[in-house]
Amino acid sequence: MLQLALPFPASPAEPKPPPPELRRFLGRLPPELASRLTPEEHAAFAAALAPQRSPHWLDLKASLPIPGFGIYIALMVGRERRNPERLRQEGQRALAPNLLVGCILLATVIAGWVAAMLLIKALQMFADHGNPAWWHAYTGAL
């Protein structure tokens, strides 16, 4: 059987679905405007809306699914890039709120460390005085 290799695909490639960012953006546009966009404009918008790497040293985000509502928590640490005028307009130059946030973060870290140490100590005491079989099986001491 003879096969012929074509320099182009035999069947046209199926168009790739747009990324979710572009779908959300197009969903917010009026339908008559979204239908008039050219493929080049679609590609330009997709490139502009693509997620970028975070400029922060530490960028932690979490969604806590609590029944009835959800909580979104974000912790970002990095160099301050906003100019002093913008910080003043946003009320970020005041010393008291910044100190309060710093103290709350420090207290949270210390409380977590203390809780971890107390849990480890309690497990050690239980292993020494309680039924240590599960503890030794866990640590591989048997």
C-alpha cells in the first residue's frame, strides 16, 4: 500500500477553545461587540489576559469552603512597588495599622509554633505513659 505524505494536514485542525480568562472577558462584553472581534484581536486579548508570574517572594492563596459562604485568604510578601503618593491616598502610610497587622502576623506564627510544640510534647507523653504500640509503630521504633 502506497501512502502519500502531505506537507499540510489532510483535515483542517479543529480550533482550540479560548482560554478561560478570554471566555470570561468575552462574556462580559455586549454580544454584538464580541461577535465583531477579529481573530487577531482575540489573540491579543488572550495574551493580555494570560496569568502572569507573581512578582512577590511569597504568594500564598487559599479558598476555605465554609458552608453558606467562602473565605479567600491571601498572603503576599515582596518589595513595595507603590509610590509614596499612592500609599498616602490608600491610607497605607499610617504607622498604627501597619504595626497592628505586623503584630497579628507575628502572634499567629508564634501561636502556631507553640501549638505544634505542645502537640509533639503531648504525643511523646502519651507514648511514654499510655499505650505506646501505635506510637512505636508510627515511628518505626519497634
